[in-house]
Amino acid sequence: MTATPFSLSYINEYIEKILDVGDWRECPTDDAKALSELRAIDEAGTPAGSVRLWQAPNDLPLDRMIHMRLTAGPVETQLLFVFGLTTSTMPHLHLQIVQFPPEGCVYNVDLLPRVDPVDDPAWFERVFNSLRRPYRKATADANNSCAQAPANPALAVYMSPWGIASGRADKGELDRVRPCIDDYLSHYISLARESDWIAADPAAMADRDRRHLEIFFGDELDPRAWNGVYKVIGEERGKQIKELFKTPLKPPG
């Protein structure tokens, strides 16, 4: 029996922790057969991963959770997003692990801001103050590649300065940093249990969220990543998946 990739084991554990918070409902995609079980565009139609989509409980300030697993030969990519309600100020959670032989990986975790730090500094204190210690613990260790991994400024401007992102690492480093990633997830879950995320102007917030995700998931912002997806499963399927990431399940209001 083939062993479960460590990247998938990690992500599945995080998914289960999130699903424990309320009554989540797994949803079929619009094209369940094509998207839930991904196929490579090679002649053999090799299995190339999967996409899973959940709708958040109505009593949480969350909209959806999406896990994309992409396999390209021995390389495993796990991409997990949890999205706050589009009309709320609840941050989005981003977690990714890419695994390659023999035990190599890259990883990143972040909470995506929903407001401007000049307009609402209290929001940033509320969301990120508890992450200062795990961020510092991960990035202050010179043995961790996340201590010196250069950020892509074009992408980083749409994320937060508290994101933990590695360079070329291995499972040993991921194991060392994992308690810090656990802290990010635990903090996110605690934020999701709070109820006062209502935006002053819900319609304007939904519009900002739409524009934010349109840019964040745009081909132009991270062409290397999305071109890699298209090379495996084709541009049509890749863009269908991007629409899942960008599109709220719950209607505004």
C-alpha cells in the first residue's frame, strides 16, 4: 500500500480541526466528476489530485473552505483556503504545502487582511497581535528557511506581513515549524467563534473582497504557479477551480 504523502496528512488534520467547529456541509462542485477527481491532460488521463469544497455553518462568520490537491508525478501540492463571509471583515486563511522527493517541501501560512491598516489599525491588532510570538519563533530560527526566504513583493502586498513562508525546506523543518502553524490555525478558529465581524458597509466590503480575490488569484500575479496548474490539468479546468476560490457560496445579505 502506498503511504499517504506527509503533506496530505498535515492538511487533512487541519481540515478535520476546522470541520470540528460547527456543522460544515461538503458541496459538490458544478462539475463534480471533472473537478472533484482531477485528471492530467496527458494521453493516459493520469489521476492528478482532487478538489473538495465545504460550505461553512450559518452561525460562523465564514463562507467556504476549499482544498485542492494537485499531483504532478512525485510532486504533491496541497492548497487550503478558508474564506470569511464576503460582507464581513473576517480574515481569510491560506495554507499551502508543496512536497517533492525525497522529503523536500515548501510551505506557507497567512491570514489575508480584509481592511486597510491606516483606516482600521484596531482590526490588525485584533487579528495579528496573537501571531507575533509564533511568527517570531518560526522566523527567528536561522535553521528554518522561512527565516530568510525572500517574499514575492507583487504577491505579498495582497497578503500580510505576518505570513510564514519557507524557501526550499524538508519535512524536518516543517515538523519544527508545525507548532507555529498550529498556533495560526488555533487563532483563526478562535476568531471564527467571535461574532462581531460585521462591516460598516457590507456591500462595499463584498465589492472589495471580490476585487481582492480577482487580483490575488489572477494569472498575472503568480504566473509560475498557475501555469504549473494548467500544464497538469489544462487551462479550462484550472480556471474552473480558480472560480471556486473566488466565488462565495453564501449570497451577500
